[in-house]
Amino acid sequence: MSGVEPGDPFQDTIAAIATPPGEGSIGVVRLSGPHALEVASHVFVSSFGRDPRQFASHTIHHGHVVDSGTGAVIDEVVLVFMKGPRSYTGEDVVELHGHGGRVPVQAILNAVLRHGSRPALAGEFTRRAFLNSRLDLAQAEAVLEVVRAKTEAGLRAAVRQLRGGLSEQVDGLRTELLSVLASLEASIDFPEEGLDVPAVGDLEKRIYRIEEGVGALIQKARDGRLLREGATVVIAGRPNVGKSSLLNTLLGRERAIVSVVPGTTRDTVEEELEIRGFPIRLIDTAGLREEPRDPIEMEGLRRTREAVGRADLTIVVVDGSEPIAPLDLKAWSESPQPRILVVNKSDLKPAVVSAVYQNQFGVEPLSTSALTRQGVEGLRCEIGRLLGGDAAGEAILMVGPRHREALERAERQLERARGALGEGLSVELVAMDIRGALSALGEIAGETVTEAILDQIFRDFCIGK
Ligand SMILES: Nc1nc2c(ncn2[C@@H]2O[C@H](COP(=O)(O)OP(=O)(O)OP(=O)(O)O)[C@@H](O)[C@H]2O)c(=O)[nH]1
Ligand SMILES: [Mg+2]
């Protein structure tokens, strides 16, 4: 694996529009690289007749961007200069803040591109920040998570990662692993002394503890995924039990049609909402029945099953004013974990006592009334709890798929190292696995990473980020 040298000198200066397309109050063109100020000096005319090349770092200047050929004013701007390494990219950065509009901002960009800068690639500013060690790789990826956060809890988790949350935890594990490796290597250097039995036991224990730490981070990957992509929560059950009514009550508006006619909902109905910080895709389904009455119901049922199949959580609703039907039990047994049993219509006279549900379904049901909202807040809490606690809590890290894959690889290597140690295999073999695990963990912060991986990560960024 060829490592990327952090701090590679970049000869070229890049430029891009940093604000979104369309009209805004300001539009920003950003320059980064060794010639940023030089490039700006060709297009910027200070209102106070000052030479941009003399600007001090971290200062702001008023002036105009002019067409160097004709001298025509392109836009009135504010120039911000940040000298490297105290800038986002670690290089000299110049920002030109003009009037937000597609034409003026593009004209400013065109002007700086004519004077020795080139268009930036997607994510190139952040990539330079990484290569100049301003951010580690997990932090660079967090920049994208911050931009794309769907809820405030998601934003907080992303910011935590941007500040080094995940890298810090991985770093702790790497440090411990390095000390294990040092012990192993000492015995490779002095083979005549070998590893004695207590030393083996001690190393096994230390590796195991690191494995546990890695496992805990993998666990958090689930929370990270749900925060980033949102969780799919499906409401299922027999016709007429109040599934659509519950969807409406959870949403706080009359989204799905509700009626006394069983079989009202024929197609799945999807809506987005936020519960305990998790972005949720809530899906109401057609009621389950033994015998679909027509091809539409047949298709509705197929869609219900498909929705339940990809649910992160299923809410199985039964009608508390009616005796338990075989289909209620079937709906429950066909729903994968995690699932919640909801006995709805608690405002009506219950048909059976609560202990009967406990007996037949094997779980304590939640009682709700979609009509009076009784128990609906409790249902929201339970949804949040089953999805992995409170997304607003401090524990959740944005462990993305790339991190997860690297963590799983590290976990496998550690397991193998521990196995090899236990079987008394050669110390070199054990050390090799430990080095593999170290390198896998190193990929997370980007200490060991290939150009191809970097390309893949930064491809998803916007140009100008
Ligand atoms: N009293 C009472 N009636 C309810 C409650 N929830 C739903 N209902 C009534 O039960 C009937 C069926 O409600 P829906 O929400 O359409 O039931 P559903 O499960 O979506 O039914 P399908 O779409 O046919 O599968 C309607 O008349 C609702 O007003 C409740 O909590 N209390
Ligand atoms: Mg319905």
C-alpha cells in the first residue's frame, strides 16, 4: 500500500465558487495555493489603493474585481486573506465575496482562472486540508456529513467527528496495539528467550481488550448509519386496527386516508419525520389479510411484505377493542426484530386484559389511542430507544461504511493474531496480523491510505468544498 505523503507541496493554485448556485446575498470564489494572493492581485483593485501582495494574514479588504483586459469593473467585493498554514487547506487562501448571483460569481471565477489558477476538482480544498494535515481523513469525511446532516442530532454527531471524535478513539486502540507489537518484536529480536507462558497469556488478554474496543466501535456504526441515512419504520397489522390513524397521529397531520372500511390503505404510504433526533421514513402499509380479494390487494400485500423486509423497525398494531385474531399473531411472528407491539384504540373498552397479550405474543404491549393520542409519546420514546438510544446523546459517532469495513478487517486480524498466539505459532506470524490490524485502523484517520481511496472519498464532495 503506497502511503500518501502528508504535506506534499502543491505547485498550482486552485479556484472554485464556494457558494451554492443561484441567487444569494453573497457569492464566494475561493482560491487556495502558493500563488493565491498573486492571482488575486491581478484582478482585485483595492478601494484604498493598496497592493494585495502586501496584505497581512487574516485581514479583510474592500475593493472591486476588474477585467484586467478592459479595466471594466466586474463586481464590488470584499477580499479575505488567510496565509497558510493558518487556513482551511493549510495553504494561502484568498476569498472574494461578491454579490450572490450566478453571473457575477462566475465572472469573478473566470477572471481569476485567467491569471494563473486552475479550476478545483470536487473536494480538492478538503483534500488539500487532509494532505497538509489540517484534518485527518475521518475529519475530512465529517465535513461532508456536516453539510448533509438531516437532523440536529446528526449535525452534532458529525461535528463531534469533525473535531476528531472517531479518530481519537481509534488512536487510543492503535497506541495499545503498538505496545503489543513492541512486546512481540522484542521477542523476535531475541529469539533464544522466546515467549514464556505468562507472556502469552498477557498478550492474549491485551489483544482481546483491543478487539472489544474495535467491536464497540463497529456497534456504533449502526447508529451512524441510521443518523445519516435515516431509519425505516414500518407500521403493519390486520386491516382496520388503526395503522393509518397512527401514522397521522405521529406525523401530526392527516396524511393517510382513514376510514371504517377495512382495506382502506391499498398501497404503502411513506412520510418523513424526526423522532429523538433520528430522521425516520415512516411507512404505513395495506392491512395484512389471509385472502386478498383482488389483484390490487395482492400487490398491496406484496408491498407490505417488502416494506417489512427492509424495515429497521416494525410497529405491529392490533385492535384492543377486539379479541386477538390469528392474523395478529401471524403479523407479529412475520415481523423481524426489532419490533414493537402496539395495542391501539385504548379509548374503547378493551376486549382482553393486558396479561393475555403478554401470554400470546411473549412481550409487554404498548397501549395507544390514535384518537386521543394517549400513549403516542411513549411510542415515540420506544422507537428512539430501539433504534439505538437517543441520537441526541453524546455517544453516537458517525462511523461510516468505509470506517466500518476497516474496523471489521482489524477485528478479524486481531482474532487471528490471538488464535495464532494461543496455538503457539511463530511470533513473526502473530506480529504480521497485528501489523495488518494496525494498518486497517490507520486507514480510518488516513495514516495508511491509497490515492484510489482518496479519489473515491473526495469524489462525493462538491466542487469548492
Ligand atoms: N376509537 C378509536 N378508533 C380508532 C383508533 N384508531 C383508529 N380508529 C378508527 O378505526 C378505523 C380504521 O382506522 P384506520 O387508521 O383506517 O385503520 P388501518 O389499520 O389503516 O386500516 P386499513 O388501511 O384498512 O388496513 C377508523 O374508523 C378509525 O377512525 C383509536 O385509537 N380509537
Ligand atoms: Mg390504513
